[in-house]
Amino acid sequence: MDQPLPSDPMWATFRRDHPDVTLVLLPQDASQAPDESGPASAPATTTVDDAQGAFDTLQRRIALIAEMLHLNETPHGAWRGIGDDAVEPQSSVRTPASDDTPTDREMLSFRLQQLGWKPEARDESEVVWVDATAERMFVRITIFDGMVSVRASGEEMRVGAESAAALTGRDDA
């Protein structure tokens, strides 16, 4: 398995739940280790145009959720760099709930299903917490103490070091 991080659901969940943690997995045995001739960057597997299309799709889908929640703010999208040559689209908004924001887990799950998501409501007593997936995207909606938080991410995409630096605003490529 050359790239365990993108394909293994456990590590995808870990990255999603802990975006602030840099995770490095070492090869299981020496035969999978890179050769000593120097670091080799894996070839880009996603074009910048395709990555931008995934970013735009995530933004549109999250804007629909924000509209369904009657939020007064627009979700903010950004690229998260993963290593030197990969990116992940993200979108988030945190704002006070409006009087029309659905706060019932079941109603929220039903409305997410209507928007094409597969929700999984979490029972966290006072906290309304719903996770959902759709088309290689993940969203977590949390409603607590009058505040609504929506965090979303798309699939990790290997775009090459130069493109990843340009998309994330890094100038180290």
C-alpha cells in the first residue's frame, strides 16, 4: 500500500477530527521505505482545475446547508495543506443560531437527507451534533448554547508541491 493515509478510512477520520495534528505514518517494513537517493515527490494525481472544482462543489453544498440552517453568515472556504504536495478543501462558519434554525436532531438529519447527505446524529445531551457525508465530503454541524458551528472538508488531493503551495498560500515551494 503506497499511500495508506488517503485510502484508509481510519486515518481519514482521524485527519477530519483532528485537523490541527500532523500525522506521519512510517512504512510497515524496510522494503516500503524510500530509497536513499533523496526525497521523491509523488506525481500529482489531481489537476488544479479538478481540485478547484471539488473546492467549489464543497462551497456550494455548504452554502445550501447554511441556507437550510438560516445562518446570517456565509461559510468561509480555504485550502488545508497536507504534506508538501496535497491539499484538502475546507469550509466553516460559526454564528449565532437564528429563531428559524432547526435544533432538533431528527429534523436536522431529515433536512440534510433532503439535500443529499447521509446524516448520523450523535446523542450528546445538550449539544445537537450531526455528522454527514456526501460525495467524498464530510460535514459536522454542532448547535450548542445558541451557537451554530458548521465544519466541512472534502477529499485529500495530491496536486504537486508547487500547486499545493499556490493553493494554500505557502511560499516555500
